[in-house]
Amino acid sequence: MNIQEYLTAEDAAWAEQVIRKIHDKLLVVRERSADKIPSGAIDGVYDDKMKEEGPLGRTKTFWTNGFWAGILLQLYSVTKDERYAEIARFTEDILHDCLSEAEGLATHDIGYLFLPSAALDYKITGSPKALNDASVAANLLAGRFNPAGNYIRAWNGDTLPGFAPGDPEMHTVGLAIIDCMLNLPLLYWASETTKDPRYRLIAMRHADTTMKHFIREDGSVIHIVEFDPETGMYINDFGGQGYQKGSAWARGQSWGLYGFTASYKHTEKQEYLDTARKIAAFFIANIPSDGLVPEDFRQPAEPWAQDDIAACAASCGLIELTGLVPEEEGRPYLEAALRMLKAIDAKSADWNPETDGITMRGTTAYHVRDKVHGWNKNYVYADYFFIEALLKLKGQGIYIW
């Protein structure tokens, strides 16, 4: 199904208008942030992960640090405006330097760091440096694979405090999380680029484990699963950033939906497409009537946390899924994506070029409420997926997942 052929004239005009607003805003915002690596806007001003301090010093390897470069490179691919590429390479250079700091990159999120930056740059320009950086990152991700349980370890560290009340402190060696499904494309990219099947096989084994242990019968998704690292046996699962154990963290649904769609695109394994459909059905059935997605589909009515991140990432997945299935099945996927994107544009977006950030109501975790990582604020990766989704609707941009 060709997405552009099935957009109504009204929908196509709306998408074109929003893309113009994106360009108008980013032409101004990019200059204010040319020497930053932002993770989100606070009171209309992008923060800077180059200046913040974390457990390992400056948070140069914070997991969202590839998305600002991704925004710039996607717009560069459309406009050929070299200034976008110049600013994106500020981030790429910092991440290049971090490749020698193994501990700072010791998470499964290395895909989120290098797919929207180095791998995307290589796809657009053929840069040898970008190819090398993304290849090294893929090897680091592959090195996190535990063959005992066929999973990619999520984090390093002796303990990880539970995200939700009642969770224990957990040693991270046996932990895997749903988020990794959208890091796997770094391994698919490496396999396709090097013609080495090992990367693809690791990705598929992790995806198979995720199908078995993370996806419930109703299509809802578990955030964190703990395995015995010696035997690979399932031990427990945790609510993580959602409301509680047994709930349905909306962003986890979007990672699963888009991740299994991507895995199907790279492997054509039917079970991956079927799993993406299953998750999509649950997601669409739970979108509120106003099109604005909650942080957790099973959270209480009050207090209400919204998550534009989940809506934007899921929209990207639904648009891709639309093109992989028969027209009759695909239309509801496309309609759901349009409903969420239009709701954000109308009710949850800031188009003022004097302020940073576009989507304004993202939430990282239900039980975290602070100014930096809390409820109803801008996050750069929500903006990335919003922009990616709009470009998809117009047949523009570069597919990186």
C-alpha cells in the first residue's frame, strides 16, 4: 500500500502545512542549539547534555543524544541545506569520541545513539567516518547478547532501583526491556552493510525472546523482564516506567509495535508481522477519543499523564505497518496515526520559533514528576518521531529503523 496514494487531499494538505511549520521553526531553533546536544526543552529552552553531570561525568552518552542529530539529518535529506548537516556533526563528533568510553556506552540504547546520527549520515552521504562509528556501535550492541537466554542485556551496574513502588532493587545482568526492539535495527543495518549474518541472527534471537516473554495475549506489552543470566530461565517481570506491574506502558507499546514492524521489514519473518499487528490492535483500541495518548493505557483517570512520545513513535510504526498489509487492513492503521498526529498538532504542539521544542506533553515515567524528567514536557525524541512520521506521510525522509 502506497501511503501517499491513500491520503485524502485534505490529509495531504494538512501534512504539507505541518512540514512547513517544522521547517520554519527548525531554521531558527537549530542556530540557538548549534553547540548543544538537547534532550528536551524546559520553559521553552533546550537543555544541554554536554553540560549536565551524571554518574559517569558529563552525560555525553545519555540515551536520547542521537535524536537531535536525527532531526537535523532528516531535514537535511529533504532540503539539502548543508547547515543541518554541519550542526548534526557536532553531535556525531561527540559520540565518536565516546566510542573509547566503553562504560558510558554500556547499554542497549546504543542503537538510539548511533542510528539517527552516524548510520543516518552514512545512508545520506556515504561518510567513511560515519560508517566506522555506526559499525563500532553495532559491535558493542552485539556484545551485550547473552546466548543463555537469547536476550540483549539492557543496562550495566550492580543494582537498578525499581521504577515503580513495590519493585525490588535488581541486579541488571539479567534484565532485558521492550525498548531494545527499536535498537535492533542497528544490528540489521550492520548485517546488511557488512553482509555478515551474525548481527541479524542476534537481533532475531532477541526478537524471538521478546515475542515469548514480553507480549501478552491481549497485545499489551511488558516493560522489563528478568532472566537468570546463567540458564536463561524467565524469573520475573516489572512495571518499569508504566503505572504498575501488569499495566500497559504506552511507550512500551510503541517500541514493540514499531520494533516488530522493523524486524519484519528486515527479515520477512511472518511471526514478527503478526506480533506487530497484535500490538497495533491493542494500541488503537485504547487511543482516547481526543487522540491524545496516556502514559499508561491502564493508569487511573486521575492524575492523568499524557505521552506524546508514545503517540509519535506509534504513528511511525503504524504508517510503516500500513504499507506491509492489504489495503483494507492498512487503512485503520493510517487513520489512527493521522488521528494522533493531528491531535498533537492542534492541542499539544508549540509552533513559536522563539521557543525550543515542538511536542509539549511527553512523560518519561508515571511515577517520576520533576521539571527535568517528568510529566507533560518536551522531549527531543518525541519531536524526532513526530517529524519522521510527517515526512513518511509525504514520502520524504530516510528510513533508519
